[in-house]
Amino acid sequence: MNSTLNRIPLFSILRREFAGYSGNALRADVLAGLTTGAVALPLALAFGVASGADAPAGLVTAILAGLIIGGLGGAAYQISGPTGAMSAILIAISARYGIEGVWVATLLAGLMMIALGIARLGRYIAFIPSPVIAGFTSGIALIIAIGQLDNVLGIQTPKAENALEKLLHYFTHPLMPDWHTVLIAGIVIAVMLVLPRFNKTIPASLAGIVVATVVSVGLGWNVPIIGDIPRTILLEHRLTWEHIPWEHLSDILAPAVSIAALGAIESLLCGAVGSTMSGKPFDSNQELVAQGVGNLLIPFFGGVPATAAIARTSVAIKSGAVTRLTSIIHSLLLLASALALGPIIRYVPLAALGGVLLVTAWRMNEWESIHFFVNTRLRHALAGFFITMLATAALDLTQAILIGIAISAVIYLRQSATSTVVTSAPINPQQLQVQGTPITATCPSIHVYYLTGPVFFGSVTTVLEAFETASDYHTIIISMRGVPLVDAMGIQALHQIVEEHHARGGEVIFTALQPNVLEMFRRTGLFDLVGARNIYWSSADAIIELHEKRLVAGCPRCHAHSESCQVLQMARARLAGQLTNPPTPAAEPSKQVG
């Protein structure tokens, strides 16, 4: 039985995590859980509203995510719940399909993430270029900020297909803001920016909401508020099996892919960051399964999609979290707050939550990466960043990520193509020796080409153009020490070079092939075309042996006994006995050393 449990990833993770668990560790988990819960409360309320649902939906999501995902997750430190990134894409989905469509899309996304985890694809989800990550993070921040302008300004504008369209509406249809809501949001922003400079133990967002609510209620301002907080985690308005539109699931498939993609990417990035901060292991596939199970169940309670939250996870780690009990305790605190503080929380102004989200949106931007791209003038990174950011704000997340990756791929291919160069240089005879005697002259019919960089479809033209001068020489040596890979088109180009030179009666020699390049030579028949005797470990070996052959047989380009051939003149000056035991070509070039 125990050996069976050992094969279950979660059981192995839990056994390692709770090995030697003590009272001191429990105390640390409790304190970290209480701290994280205090930070998560205002964010849960704010992100519930920002998602197109309401504050109770965000609170329920945070409670259930902390219990379910935190309990099943792939790390001891991970804290999940509603996030700004997720709420950004939910606004568009909610506007198009309604909250019911969000629930169904979340259900499908949960199934997708479970499948990704079971298929053990977690390690591949995070293979996204940093400019793309920074771009869609900034795009999400832009969506969040624009989405809160109504609450902050105290106005109501029509729903829009995307954030840029909504932003344009403010300029084409100017409205008069309510100075009460603007002041409330300003109070929260000020507290969140100033308080951490004096006291970092008090959650600034929570303190800002408390101050703004006291001011609003104390002065009797008539501003939109959160409203009633149900004293239950089973909300009245929630997904049920009867309301699932089974016949229209294909229409909600694209939003589900967006939710699954963002949930997977954000959770795995958060896990990687948390692992670095805490020094604890992270199982990406188990985390995907946990995220999937959580998002599969949360809609049936009336919540919105959840994912791992970097801000709350970092708070838990910095507060001394030891195990996943921190996540569970943080959820219990949120549940107690909903049950005990519901009558007070209902008076929190929506503008106060808007202020929290504006600061959160600003802080979401990966400013360090952006500054690095700007200061180093990496134009390709800046292009990927801005294109992804605008695509995120104007389209859905999945399209933005695909566009960003496509742009990054094109830029990478262009850089790879320009990095491939072919150079040639005259042979320095002073660096070569035959049987311990320096070569005093080199045969002009031998020429060496030095190929550097990947030989692939993007660099084939460069390679072919460089070998247009090959017809001037009888023997060409192609040194490929700097070639890390060759694709199908690259192999075809090398085939063409060899065949054309053979047709002219010339000889082609390859040297210093990397193991994977040599394997491509063998698989595609290029090795047989060139011949094993013309594959050398180094260019020096090839040049020396070619000169030794010419000392004996003469130059194949010149007449065999031409009086003007420098090589033959050198041969006459040498003793015939010097050419005993000449070196041989590399029979097994996979052992290349140069």
C-alpha cells in the first residue's frame, strides 16, 4: 500500500514537505497565513468586481482556491485566488457571454489544465520570451486600469469589446466625474504609496480601504458600494449542471483556452519565482492538476477563475510560510471575515477598490525588464514588448501571446540568419608542419572556408553566395567548428555545393563537424557523398595530408611535374625518406577535437 502511495506525485510531495513538522513550524504557518489573508482580503474583493462579477464572487474564489488549489498544489508556498491578470481577460468574456459564459469557460479551462498536468507538459508552458511576458503583463495592467475608470470617476460608460475601445469612449464622449469617488480612490492610492515607507507590517491596501470607507460613511457620501456579502461560500447565483449549454460549448471554447493558457502560465511563472525565493522544490505538473481541479469546482460555488498570485505568494514566503497550511489558514481567515465582517464590508465604496486596482495595475508592470530593454536599446525586445502589449489590450490573451511569440520567433530567425557568416583566409604555412618540418609554401589550389552559425533555411542564401568563388580552387576545405546545427534546407544547400564542385572535377573536404551535424550528414547521405576519407577532425590535419599527397603525386590542378609549382619545388628540396608513416584521415569524425 505504501509503495502504491509513493507513486502518487502529491503524496510524495506532501511527505517531503511535512517531514519533521513541528510546533514551531505550525506557529510560522499560522502567522504567515494570517498575514497573507489580511493582504488577500481587499484584493479578493477588488478582483471580483474587476472580473465582471461582484465582490462576493472574488471572496469565494479566494477562499476555495486557497483550500483546494493550495491543498493539492505542487509547492508549499503557492497562494492562489482571483488575480488582476485573470480579471483583465474576464471583462471581455463577461461582456460577450455573460457571467454564465465565464463559469462554463472556467469549467472547460479546468479540464484543459488537468489534461496538461497529466500529460506532464508543465515544463513547456513557460517557454515564452521575456519581452512577450512583459508585454502581455503590461497589456493586462492597461486593461485593469481602464476597466476601473468608471468606478474611480463615478460614471457609467457602455460596455466595449476591448480596453482600447473603452478608453477611446472617454475621449469621444466626455463625462463629468464625481469628485467624491475620485477623492475616495485618491485616498486609497495615497495610503498605498505612503504607508509602506513608514510601516511595512500593515497591509497598505487594507488600510487604504478602511480609511476611505470611514471617510465615505462618516461624511455620508452617496457613492456606489459593494453591497451585501452573503455569509456562505455557496452563492445563490452560481453554475449548475442544468444551466450548462451543452449544445453551445464550442462557442465558449476560445475563451476557455484563454483562461487555461493564462492560468497555466501565471501559475507556473509564480511557482518558478517562489521556488527561487524560498529555495523549495516546485512540481509544475502537479500545480497544473491542482489549478485545473480548483477551476473545475469553483464555478459551482459562484466564483471566478483562479490562478497563483505572485504578490500573495511572495507575502507568504516573506512571512515565513513553511508548508501549504499557510494557504489553508489564509482561506480560513477570509471565510471568517466573510461571516463576521460581512455587515461592515458591504459599505466599502467601489471607488476604493478601484484605487487598489489602479495601484496594482501600475505595480504589475515588469519595470525592471522594461528599463533593461530601453536602456540597452534592444529594438527586437521592444518591438515584441509593444506589439504584445497592444495586442493584449485590443484582442484576447491567447491571440496576444501567439502574436508575441510569432514576432519573437521572426526576430530570432532574422538574428540567427544574420549571425551565419562564411569567411576564408589564406593558409599560414608557418603554422603547419609535415613530419616535424615546417611547410614553406602552400598549394594555391587549396582553399579553406570557415562556416560559423546555424545553417538553416534563413541563412542558406548567405552560404550559397559565399561559395560562388569555390570554382577558382580544386580543393575546398569547409571548416564547420562554429556550426551548431543544420536543418533540411541547410543540408540541401551543402549537397548542392558538393555536387557542383564534384562536377567541376574538384574535391570537397569537411572538418570539425559537431556531433549533431555529423548525424545529419549520415542521415541525409551527405556523408556518403563526401566520403569518410574527406571528413577530418581539424582543418590543419586536412591541409597537411593534402600537401603530403601533392609531394608524392603532384598537384592535380597543375601538371603533375610542372616546374612552376611551388609545392613540387618544395618536394624536390626534401628527402624522399621524410614521408614515412603519413597521418590518415579521421575514420570516425564523431571524435572531433578541433
